[in-house]
Amino acid sequence: MFTTYIIFSKNLDKYYIGHTADLQQRLVKHLANHKGFTGRANDWVIVHQEIFDSKEQAYKREREIKNWKSRKMIEKLIGS
């Protein structure tokens, strides 16, 4: 099983979209101090997740959401 997920940082007021086979382990990595985008904050929380049977499906959904380039559409998805 693979998950497409959206996390949110209140400090940055930003969303991050990704996909993974182990959501809890991935969140730990996002919260760790590192040089990537999510390393700039340590308050990331999972606000949305969708489960898929394959990595390809999860990645396709990640790309679809990222291509929206719209915070309003992401927040509408989270609210549904």
C-alpha cells in the first residue's frame, strides 16, 4: 500500500505534498532537522492522505495535486 499525503506547517503557513510506502516514518523524516524544504520547520502535521495499491498510482495522484498550483483547491480537498 502507498499513500499520497499532504502535510501542513503552521509556522511556515505552507503545504507539502508527497507519496510514500510508510507515512509515519516519512513524517519523522520531515520533522527531522535537514536541508530540504520541510527541514525549515518542525511542526508538520498530516492534514490529508489517500491510499493506493501501487507506487505509480500514488505518484500520479501526487503530481495531479501539485499541478493544481492552487492553495484553494488543496484546502477544498482537505475539507472534503
